[in-house]
Amino acid sequence: MIQSAVIVDAVRSPMGRTKAGGAFVDLHPADLLSQLIQQLVERNDLDPGTVDDVIIGCVSQVGEQATTPGRVAWLAAGYPQHVPSTTVERKCGSSQQAVHFAAQAIMAGVNEIVVAGGVESMSRVPMGSSRLDRDQYGARFHARYPQGLVGQGVSADLVAQKWALTREMLDAYSAESHRRADAARAAGHFAREIVPIEVRDEQGTRGGTRRIDADETIRAGTTVERLAGLAPSFEDAALAERFPGIRFNVTAGNASQISDGAAALLVMSEKKAAQLGLKPRARIVSFEVRGDDPLMMLTAPIPATEHLLRKVGLKIDDIAHFEVNEAFASVPLAWQKALGADAARLNPAGGAIALGHPLGASGARLMTTMLNALERSGGRYGLQTMCEAGGMANATLIERL
């Protein structure tokens, strides 16, 4: 008998900037994650010894993130040593995949209680830290793709070209992401999902620590005019010759922000939640993962969504809320154009352009934001999808309870 997997709770840290003075630049990623997990456990009055597994997404698993960050964070919280942990790396969808693995274990009857989430300190473990100056692909891959791949930013420009998305459209979408995030913050919509994180106060003004309880990344007052003044980030003459007609429109303003953060969900079997007297907030209905062209790289959310909807027998208009990760503005815009989704339901509280994209944590962050938004709106179904390096995407459907 397949068990029903439910989300009992979901929390995230504030999103921190990675530049000097950023909230978490002096905080070890395990200490960030440890505080988050501890608050998730405590606010649900959960015996930590009953947790079956801790599944954590993390992309750059080197340096301070090399030693199974979920295990280190769990032990740092003072929790029982018998509870194990593992680390998932599916690029930007790592913590969304962690939620999928948690749900799969529960549905199969292997586990009853799982903490699933992610962490990424992009200031302390910069993106690309795990790469050596060597070929990452090998001869057989190159034989299949002799033309070679391109960086994600160039893929984003190729996506914009294919779906006829202009620079003005990308910048307008990005300004709206900041506007929506700022409005959500002002209305207190992030209050339930953000838990405060204590960090060392280098200035010593608050007894050695200070409390971070709000996102640093939202730029209130962002305008299309200001974004229009930014130079393209990936313009290159050789690439222009290789891809005739390409327009280099991706800038720092219409791409996701590099940031530090963590997010975690408490996933249980519905039966166990009832035994513990915990009220589930949502049911994990179904999930999907798909691959697509690795050159375009960022288009897999489209087939992932299509396959998921067919699997559950729903149409795009049946979904009340969509979270499509804003790795670049062209990604959700192309997804919306391909599927005909209602723009008002797409990232209504802003996305990674405004809130930041701590790689391994973003999947769980999107899920946390979507769950809270469904509860505010009263919507039934929420669908989340994320593009991932290599031309992959996860998609998840949840039902508010």
C-alpha cells in the first residue's frame, strides 16, 4: 500500500548577499543549516530521535560544504547521533530533488519522518569551486556534441532568441519580480516562512551576535529604466558568429542573484503526522524529472511540467500557483509562453531575481514560499519547477490541505 507523503512544515533562512557585509558571509554553512533545522524541529515539538533521515541538497560540495552538510548541521544542533544524512546534487534542483527522495521513501513505507532541504553558501564556497582545470565531459560526450556546450548565461540568451523575448521584456519581468517581492515583504507574507538566524556581529554592537530576520536581496524601487542601463554579461563575437541572430540581452539585472541561504521541510507519512497530532499543511501529489537539450540547457521545465500534468490528469488552468525558478528572466517567460500559464499566478511573491538563488537551497525555498502563498490565497494546487545545468528539470505538484 502506497503511503501519502505530506508536508507538515517548511521554513527558510533570510536570503543573504554575498558581497562584503552580507548577512552570512562570516557564517559557516553548517551553522546556518543547523540553526534552521533546529527551529524546524522545535516549532513542531518533534522528538529529533524519531527522524529517519536528513536529505540535504548542496551543489558545491567542496571546502566547508564537503563533509555531508546535513550530517554536520544535525550534530551541531545537538541532535541524536543515530539519525543519518545524505547529500543530493542535481544542480539548481538539488533540494527539490531532496524533497522528491523524502516523498519516495515515505510513499514506499521505508521512512515515516524525513527532514528535506538544502544549503548553499555562495560567498564562502563560490560557484565553480569544485571544478579543476580539466575536461569535465570526456571523449564520448564530445563525440555526441562536437559543437560543444555554452555557459548558462548564453543558453539563457538562446532561450530568449527562440521564444522572441526582447531585452525590454526581460527587464520588465525582472523589475516586476522585485516589485512583487517588496510588496510581499511589506505585507508580511514572508513572516511565517523565514526563521531568524544568529550571526557573529563583527562590530560587537549586540553582545557579539546579531539576528538576521529579513531578506537582503530585494531591491525596492527597481525600474525598467535602471535595468536598461546594465551592459550584457555574455556578449562575445565568436558566439555571435556561431549563433546567427542571437542578441546578448542577459545582464546582472535580469538574472538570479548569487546569494547565501538555506531551507528545509518536515515531510511525513500522513499516518505518522496524525499519530503525533501534527496537522499537515500540504500533500505531495506527484513529481517528475526530465531532461532536454543540454545546449539550450534551461528549457526542461517545459516538458517536465507537461509530463507531470498528463500524469495527474490536470490542465495548466487547474493550478492556482506556479513557482518557476528565475535563474534568468527568459526561463519563466519561455515557460509561460509555451504553456499558456496565467502570469498573475507565476511567482506572485517574486523569484530568484529579487530573492536570490543559493543553488542547493533554492528548490526547498521555492517550495516553502509556494506553500505559504497557497495558504494565503486558498488555492488548491501548486506546481514548482526548476531548470538545472545539463538540460534537466524537476517538477513537483502539491495540494494544500
